[in-house]
Amino acid sequence: MPTIARLGPYRVFFFSNERLEPPHVHMQRERSLAKYWLEPISLASATGFSARELRRLEQLVTENQQNWLEAWHEFFSRRNSPESS
């Protein structure tokens, strides 16, 4: 479960077993959790966040989309390389 960013109270991560899904990130604060697709940016699921906070999270995703896409592709390309077998 690579953590790719910490922004204020939020931890941004993805699960290492989700390489078959389109690029996305999970964002967590305490017991609240949201999942955002990165291309195009859209909310996939959420529990515990208010609508206002989800709009703020989407703004953070928009601001960091390129970096998080790079982190996704870098992580999963390493896991699929012959050296990782």
C-alpha cells in the first residue's frame, strides 16, 4: 500500500494489487476514505467525507494529477518488470 503523498490531514495512496484497474488514488483522513480516478478525474467512491470536503479532495487531485499518474505508472511498471519476478 504505497503512500504517495501526505497533504494536511490526508494520506494519499493506492493498493499494490490494483494494477488491473485504471489509475486512481485513495485518500484517507481518520476513518473517512475516498477513491478518485485520475483519467479523467472523477470520484469513484467515498465514505465519511462531507460534500464540501469531497470538493476539496477533488481540487487536490486536480492539482496533483500529473505527479500521481507518474507515481502510479512508475510503481506498476517496476512491479511488472522482469526484475520484480
